[in-house]
Amino acid sequence: MTNATDEAIRTVFETFVDKNDEIIIPCPTFAMFKLNAELMDANIIEVMYNEDLSFPTKQILEKMNKNTKMVILVNPNNPTATSITDGDIIKILDKAIKFNSIVFIDEA
């Protein structure tokens, strides 16, 4: 149990992320993800939302590789209010399994 989302995010990063771990973060999104990745000295891979603010599933899947430690998904996203379809989440989870990557889904 944590006191609000900020503490939960920090706890997950402190538990699972080490220096130079690769973290994929769709942008723009809730600022605490990038802040905590920076505090852990992680290698941040920012993937911009599509021009129409739809979720960049294809781009995220292309960026995922054996070095990907964590992928951040915020659903619905803050600040765009963009939702991620169940099918897109499953595609990302399927690829994450191949690389033993963590998928952090924030649905606050």
C-alpha cells in the first residue's frame, strides 16, 4: 500500500530499475515517470504520441528490445486522455514477455 500514485511510482522504480536500465515512456504523459527514471539514472526512450494523440503502439513495439527493462503505459493517459485498446496492451505484453521486460500499467 502506498500514499498516492507518486509514491507507488517511486516504489516501483526503486524496486525494479537500476542505473542504465532502458525505460520506454510514451510522451507526453504523467511527469513522475520520467522524473523517477531520471532519479534512477535510467536510459529513457521517449516515444511521442501520434499527431492525432492516438497511442503509438507500432512505435513502442519497434523500440522494444532485449535491453528494455520497463515499458510505461498510462491508460487513460494524463494529459491527453488517450486510451489504449486491450488489443494494443496485449501486443505490448506479448513482446515484453519475449524480453523479460516489465510493463507498468497506470490506470489511476
